[in-house]
Amino acid sequence: MKISKLLLAAFIGFLAIGILSACNLQKKTEQKREVTLTTEEKKVLRKEEEKIALFLLNHYEDVKKIEFVNFYKGGFGTESSISVRVNSTTYIKPITFGAQNGEYVIGYDPDKFHLLEKEIPTKVENLENVEVKYYRGE
């Protein structure tokens, strides 16, 4: 009887240590996800952000403000992506870029997507009339 209680206590102790270790490892993994960019990568990202902003401006109506929120660096066969907030109400997550064909893949939650697509896309080439907040990538 004493041996079974001792084994049960030891098992619970090992289980608790394992759970705590797993939680600690998960925290370290999440901290490593923060993206740091080189100067060259920041320049490339800025150009992509400008292209994405022009794409949104030319394909959707009433785009007044664009904020690039989170950047996810691709690797091992995956493209990079960035989350975007438009007009402070519409959240697009993520816009994938870096594909060989140069097209963007836009993912969004239909409940939070409030932009109307233009029937005929415009060909605006500057962002003068749009407030753009770029990803800082520090």
C-alpha cells in the first residue's frame, strides 16, 4: 500500500515537472518568433508594403488608412506574410507575398472584412491620399 502511494506521488511529481517544462519551452519558442530584420530586408519589406497598399487602394473602395500590423518571415518553402488593418475596421490576415508569380494571397474573416471590391480596378500609382503606417520591424 505504501509503495503504491509512493509510486503515485512520484508519477504525479514527474507529470508536474513535465508540464512545467513544456510550458517554459513554449514561452521560449514564442519569444523567438519575433522577427528581426536586416537593413536590406527592411527595404524589401517596405517596397512590398507599398505594393500591397497600392493593390488595396486600386481594388477596394474607400480605402483611407492602411496599417501593417504583424510580419511573418517565410522560410523552408513558405512565403512571407503580413497582417493589415484597413480603415481601422477591416483586418486582413495575412497577405502572403513572395510567390514567384508576384500575386498576393489575401486571407480574411468575412465577419471582419468590410471592404467593397471595385467593379473596375483603378490604376493609382501613389499613396498621397491614404494614411499608411508601416511595420517597424525592429
